[in-house]
Amino acid sequence: MTAERTVPSPGVPPREHGSSPVSVMPQRGTDNGSRLPASRPPARPASPVPLLVADGAAALLAAGLLAGTRPHPPLLALLVVASLLLRPRTARPPWPGLLDELPAVFGGVAVAWLATSALWAAYRPEQTLSLPSVLTGLAAQVAAGCVLRALVHGRRRAALRRHPHAALVVGPAATAQRVAAAVLRHPRCGVRPVGIVAGQAEGGEGVPVLRTDEEVERAVIQNGVRAVLAVDPSVRAEQAPLLRSLADAGCLVWEVDADAAPRPARERLAGFACRRLDLDPSAGGGAGKRMLDILVSGTLLLLVSPLLLVCAVTLRICDGPGVVFRQERIGRNGQPFTLLKFRTHRPVDEHESATRWSVANENEMRRFCRMLRRTSLDELLQLWNVLRGDMSLVGPRPERPFFVSQFSQTYPGYAARHRMRTGITGLAQINGLRGDTSIEDRCRFDNAYIDDWSLWQDVCILLRTAAALVRPTGS
């Protein structure tokens, strides 16, 4: 939130605006001279059909046991549908065993049976299922579901042992060799490291070290590499062009935490915490995020339109013409767009507006303008940017081209913020990173938000932003 500001940016000396074009996302596959196979189809994920069939067969088996008690046919159909809707999510390799999925299977089946039976009893009291019938059907479906799912997972584990996914390990040679050795000792992971991408080879035997683009290209083509393990946090910035080229070549990129300290994680690989990285800069959070943006921004614009009109009229009376402030910002994929705000300050000229960081002598601003800034009401016009699709409700804050160019050269990973639409608020902002705060910290929070994006996370950030507006501190 840095429009119309006039304090020089810390650590970034100003220069003539427009001296060089902004390039925030390097062209993938070209920065490192790699000739990796482009547009190769990605490795197909495991089909959900076998598990769906297993869960459906278990539900039908349990419903068949109830058929002997002559329940109403619609009740059997409701039980089967509810069981399928509440089935455990599709697992990823390494596939779980029989006991691993027991809590998830039992929980889903129990909720389906108990909720359906209670609703049916309220609708048709004369056809209420007895408690022994409910418990018998529930136990039968849980047992059958676990056994059938275990058979599906067992077949998949056997297939992965026979044909593991070839992988490259990217990072410092010593750390990469340690991770590769651990993964090779656990074939159940279904991953087989075939090469290590490092700047220099270190002593010791192990997986071959690939030091040139030609060696990487040869390893990818000859081994059919389908996975990449990045084992050092700095790899994402230093090897970003290579990782994007490998992702373009159909590889799944995983960030592996090689630290010995235990950490919570959604996924594990040979005991290491890991998470999948989405390196596609065109990924914007999906249709769900866009639908949330349209619904919320459109509703808010209708609700606050009287307030916007009052602010515009008052600002016109107090501070003269020029109510709306327009400024070029950089959005997703480095594309510029025009950001809208209520004007609370008059820069000397366009050069000052584009190259100065924050407001100087804020006390000299008119009282109404200061109020707009402290309450963030000057940002409300950005709801129109969200509705148009220039921005999102939640995402990294957009910055001016001058500072994007500077920060992309100074802070590793800053350019990666533009993988997603910029936003009115974000994870960095709700953690206090607004105004004259650390760019490095903002960059870290923004990339963490993109890597771990979920629709629920957006909802939580919006709720925390609304709560913060009760105690406004300005931008």
C-alpha cells in the first residue's frame, strides 16, 4: 500500500524512472540455456476410480445387509450417497496401509450412517433404523472399505516398486547426496534419484552429480525424469529458471526439508518433510478464488457505494478536483495495470509518484485525507480492480514498476510473487508488514502464501483483515 508516497525507499537509491524495462518473471527454459523437452505431458496422477469403486462396493455391501431388515429403498440410496460424499480424500504415494486409513474411513462412514439415520427417523419415524442395525451396517462398511482400499494401495505400492519415478535432486552436493541415499534406502517412496544438480562435485561416491545443462538434459531424456527434489531453501531462487524448465518438461517439483529437526508437514518422503511447489506463474488460485473475488467485491461495491459517493464528494469539496488517483502497478506475470485509489496526496510530478516510497510530512495533509489513509478507506476503489480481474482480494500487494525492477534484483524470490494475482490484502499485511517494513520479510510471506494457497486460507485472511480495520493504523 505505497501509492503517492514521497519518502525514499530504504536501501534502494532512486534513479531515473523508465531507464530500463521491468522484467519480473524470467522466461522459463531460456535463462540457463537448457534444451529440456518442452510441453511434455506431466506424470499422470493416480486415478481416483479404483478407490471410488472400493468405497462404493463397501457401501453397497453394507446396504445389502440392511436389505434383509426391509428398510425403505430411498434410505439405502441415501446411505450409499452420503458414504461416498464423506469418503477419505485420495491419498498420495507412499500409499497408506490397512490400519493407516482406519480412522479416516471410520469417521466418514460413522458420520454418514448416524446423520442419515437421524434425518430419516425425523422424516419417517415409522421406518426408524434400530441401533443394532445401524452399528452392524457401520461395522460392515468400515471393515469392507478398509480391506478393499488396502488392496488398491497394495497394488499401487507394488507397481511403484517395479517402476519408481526417476528424480533429480537439486541443491548442495553433500545435502543432496544425503537425501538421495535416504530415498534410495526406502523404495516404498516410489522415487529413484538418478542425478544431483549441483554447482560443483564434492568428494565421495553416490548418485552422479550433474554440473552442466547438457548433463541435466541428457539425464532427463534418458531416464524419463518425472520428479525434482529441491533440498535447500536457496535453490528456489538460485535455480528458479532450471526448476521452471523442469516443471515445463512435465516434472513435479517438491521442496524437501533436509534439516534434521522435526517439523510438521502434510507430506513425507523417506521421513523428510516435503511439499509440492507450483512453479507455473499462470496459476492464479483457480476458478474458486476468482469466484470468491467476484462475489465479495461485487457485493461490497454495492454495499459501500453510498460511502464511496460521500468520500468522493467530501474529498472534492475539501481538496479540489482530482478525486481518483491512478497509478501503474505490476500484476500477475509482470503485466502492468492501473490501480485506483482515492487521492489523499498530490505528488510534485509523475516521477516523484513513481519513484518515492512513502508519504513525507503526513501531518501537512488535510484532516479528511489523513482519516482516509488511517482507516484504509482510500483503498476501497481497488474493489473495482478486483471485479475487473486486475487484482484479487487476497494476494501479494502490487508495487510500481520502478520498485519491482529494483527489488527483483536485490531480493531473491521477489519476482516469484507475481505467480499469482496481486491483492488488496495478504498474508504479509495481516502479519504487520505494511508501509515502511522489510521487503525481504514481505517477499517470504508472499511466497509462502502462494505455495500453501487454499480457499480457506483466503477466507481466514479476509476475516483477519476485517478485524484489523477495527483498529486502523494506516498504510
